[in-house]
Amino acid sequence: MGPVRWNKKKRKVEKKAEENSIVSGSSEESSTDWWDVLSMISAGNPSSSQLPDNFKSTFKVSRKTFDYICSLVKDHMMAKTHFAFTNGKPMLLNDQVALALIRLGSGNSLISIGDSFGAHHSTVSQVTWRFVEAIEEKGLHHIQWPSTEHEMTEIKKKFEKIRGLPNCCGAINTTHITMLLTSSDPEADTWLDRNENHSMILQAIAGPNLKFLNIVTGWPGKMTDSSVLQSSNFFKQCQKGEKLNGGKIVLSEGTELTEYIIGDSGFPLLPWLLTPYQGKELSENEAEFNKRLVATHDVAKRALSRLKDDWKMIQGVMWRPDKHKLPRFILVCCILHNIVIDIEDEVSDESPLSSLNHDPGYRQEVCESVDKAGTVLRNKLCMYFSGR
């Protein structure tokens, strides 16, 4: 597969089949089984006052977001084969969504999740894949490049508030999704990266609220940041002037600034992509520019860190994953990441420094490619910050 691009009262259990549900249909109700599940997952018996925290820590989403996701995937997930617990009782929509979110959010094995929920591991696998298909079909609109001038203006304002970068539209970064492949796998060498790990690349452009505006995944981890970028439709659209072609701003008399995104030193310096100045002998103004750019670029690192922390299926080393399906799992985790932000609108402005390390063990790449127009744009901003 090629790369993916984007952008109330308790009831008695014996009364009805739906009371076997892990999570009940309304945000105000919960079945007896739900408390048992929380006890198993949280290694304790939560009191009523602890429910919201346990719900969020277990499913990585709030009750409100859980209900929204259920409404989003309902038609797709309930239209085909019906699933059941090992005791023969049918799984309701909420049960299936809960299983899928636990699988994606915990990264635990199919067997351990199945044992916890009273479901066969093959059922957990099938339910999760059905969920992935449903989110792809119904949730892709949660990852998209801003389509209106108002949306982009709001993004620019928020970026400028961070460290003063004007007209900035996004921050780009990459991370590795590591895999454990056997030597007998005929494609193993294809996925071997510079750290001798088998991995797949995820490239993401994040907004100031940590929401992904565009993603590309599916390429082998051996590819450089620059080569992944240049293979993307986003790159081609920017080069043709189809993106980042909005309003220019005037920095000073006769000095205009076009729209751009920012990246680290692993990316090329382009007319629409600004990267830090390189070298040991930087001027005071260049060093100041770098500080501003790096501090602003942290939003991309925080977004990827949060993604991997919430959706742990793509955080650790994946054991012999289906490399054709993996890009779709990654995409769905990114969509869920954005859904949480869209529905809950809850993002911390500050993150611990350790949380920025979403790619442990990988050293910073350095790309020497420099475009003259990009140099001019960067110098304009550097002079602007120096007051000249």
C-alpha cells in the first residue's frame, strides 16, 4: 500500500441483552459490566466521583466525545456482521467502540484485551478494523487544511502569540512508528531505518492548538524528512502556488511577507518553509530568530507526543504489523487526536520538556538544501525581529 495523505440508575444485568454492554447508550447511564471493566483496567474499584477521570484515562476521550464517535461510526459498524461476547450475548455499538478505543489507546495485545472484556481475540481484531474503516469513512473531515480565510487568520494569530512569528500557518515534523519484523519477512530490509529499527514514517503539519492540518504516512523509516516532504501532495501544491498562497503582510515599508510553515533543520529551506539558521558562528540576530522559530515549532513536537501518548498502539514497537493496514491505523489515530481537540477544545499551552521527545533514540537530521527565495524570506523575518 502506498502512503496515506491527509489531511443514572444502574440496571440489572439479567433484564436485557443491552445490559451486557460495556458502556451504555447514554452519557448518564452505566451498566454493572461497565464498573467491572473499569475495575479490571484501573486495577481498583472506582467510586462514582472518580468515574469521569477513569473514563478519560481508559478510553482517551471524554463521555461527550465517546458519544460523538458512536454517532459517527454507527451506520458503518452496525450494517455488517454482528459481533458477540464469548458468552454469546451480542455486542452493542458502544461495546464495539469501547473495544476499539481500548485497543488503539492501550496498545495491549488482542488476547489481553479479549480476556479483560470477555471476547475472543479475533473478535477484538475484527471490531477494531471495522472501527478503523468507519472512522476513515466518516471522520476524515476532521483532518483538513483550513478552507476559509477566517480559519487561516485565526491560526496565524495564535502562532504569532507564541513567539511573535507573523503570517505563520503551520509547523511540520516527522516521527517513527517502530515495528518488530522477523528476518524471514521478505520486506524487512525495506523498512530498516538509520537506527537499525524497522519503522514507518508519519509526517504531520500541526496548528497552534496541536491539531493536525495535514499528514502523510506509509513511507519506510529510512527516508529522510526532506524526501518524505518532497513526495507529498502538500509539497507539490505549495510548489505550484496552490497552498500557502493567501494574504501577504507588510513588515515594513516595501517589505512583504508571504504565508509559510516552519520546520526543524531536517527540512529544506524553501520560499514557503522556514527552518533555523545552521552553523556555530551565528549572529545575535540569527540566534534570536532561531529561538523564536524553535519555540514556535514545539507545537508540532507536542502534537506528535500527545498523539503517541494517547494512542499507544503506535507508540511502542509493533509486533509484525500488517504493513498495508498500518498507515490506516496511524491515520485513524490522527483523526481521533483531532476529534478530541474539536469536541473537547481542551489543550494545555504548556507541556513538560520530556513530552516533546516523541521519537526517542533518533538524532536530529540536517538538510543542507537551501532555496534562495527561502533565504530572502528568512532574512526578512530576522531583520524584522532585530528592529531594522
